[in-house]
Amino acid sequence: MQLNDKVALITGAASGIGKEIAIAFAREGAKVCIADLALDAATATAHEINASGVSGKAIAVAMNVTDEAQVDAGVAQTITQFGGIDILVSNAGIQVISPIVDFKFEDWKRMLAIHLDGAFLTTRACMRAMIKAGQGGTILYMGSVHSHEASPLKAPYVAAKHGLIGLAKVVAKEGAKDHIRANVICPGFVRTPLVDKQIPEQAKTLGITEADVIKNVMLRETVDGEFTTVQDVANTAVFLAAFPTNALTGQSITVSHGWHMQ
């Protein structure tokens, strides 16, 4: 029960990594807000958590993280229902694969808006609430190995994930006096719908088989040729969310089977 009675808002939590983090937090006693663009899916995830018998509980809110009003309203709704916010997990993200020379500017802007604007808007709203409450808090950003490394065909994704590390460092410095910590979780390839969608796209663009994409592109730099799991990432999120002091802040934690060692 490492997060007993803590309140966590998790964006993009209706599926994939965000959903697994929400389940892990609720299992550790947290009250969880499932914030997602897809309200029906978010509601289903909240119902699943509430019906699972874990000690935590969950609600769902509709949230387009690029919409300032929706972000502020979702944070306010969470505070109204649960009494505050102790943890933010900025997880919402998308992926678009293309060479730079063919990349549509509208796709570039959309990628950066979701990953960076969304992180900023949710951070600002939650920091305001944390500072007002005076109880400190934790902000976790879902980065990637691509927060440190680059890959072809992913210019805005790599740029955005690098940017999250810079944002976390500033939040760590500004938030320290109010006992607000900020860290970035940097997974390797996790077998989620987002990654499954990339496999045929990269195979087509690179002119190789899907098996080669998995073995020679996605997992080539790991120590064991294994995907990172959603449970691996969720366990890391629980550890960081429960960490009690500013001793661990402004850091990026890589969870990648050895791909990118710091």
C-alpha cells in the first residue's frame, strides 16, 4: 500500500501503459483519475478498476491534453471528487512515422502539441493545486529511450521526448521548495497498440519484413532481445511516485532491457 489515499491523475490512461499504471496505483491504494480523449474507454477502465477488488478507486474524465480548458476542468473535477492531487502521470501520446523530407507540418505540430503542450498544461494545473494544498507531490513524464537516443522516421517524437527531460528538470528546480518532485520514465519498446501500429509502417518504409523490424530495429540494442512490458513501466512509476524526498528528482529512469545505458 505504497500509495494509500494518494490521488493520481494519469493522462492517456484508457489503454496501454497508462492503463497499467492506473491499475498498479489503485492496487497500491491510490485514488486514480483516468483522463483520456476517449471517455467511453476511460469509463470502462475506471469500472474495471473499481470492480477488481483493489483498495483504490477510479473515476474517468474526458481530457484532450492540448485543450487548456479541458485540462483545467479535468483537474478541477478530480480535486472535487477526491479532495486533491498528489501525483500526475503525463502519459498521453501518439506516433507518426515518416522521413523528415515527407513529414507533414500538421503532423509535426500535432505530435508536439500532444506530447509537450499536454505535458505543460497538465503540469501547470497540477502544480497549482499541489502548491495550494501544501502537501507536495510527484510529477512523472512518460519519456522514452528516444528521450536520449534518435531513430530514423521519428523526428517530432524524438524532439518531444527529449523536451520532456528539459521540462522535468525545470519542474524539479521550481517545485523543490514546495516538495514537488519531477522525473521521466524512459521505456524501450513496449508491446502496446502504439508500437504494434509502428511495426508494419516501419516494415513498409524501410523495405524489410515485420520480423526484421522487431529483431533488427526495435530490439537490436537490448541485451536480451526482449520487449519491455507494461508491468515493468508501471512498477517503475509506483517506485517513483512513492519515493518520499527530493533526493530523486529531475532524473530520467531508463527501463529498456539495456537499450541505452547511462
